[in-house]
Amino acid sequence: MGPGVLTSLGSDVLRAPVGNIHLVGTGTAVVWKGYMDGAVRSGQRGAEEVITSLRG
């Protein structure tokens, strides 16, 4: 991505599932982007999304 993409589109675009693909990682974290804490929180969010989609 080039400069300004995240600030113009927002990181919500990166967090949105695409079909059966759920993106996780520090770049998709709601808080603490770029840090290990953000990566862990993002992984937890992604796991919850997958579990919910499998139950649905």
C-alpha cells in the first residue's frame, strides 16, 4: 500500500472478512497496531470471527 491508504480508507477495510478468508495480524489490530499486543488481540478477534462463521 502506498502512503495515505490506511488514513483515507481506514483499517476497517483490512479487517473485513473476504468470503472464508479472515485477515489477522498487527496491521489489522483495533488497538496497538504494530505491536505484539495488537497482533495477539487481532488473532483473538480473527478466531472469534471464524468460530462464529462456522456456527452460523
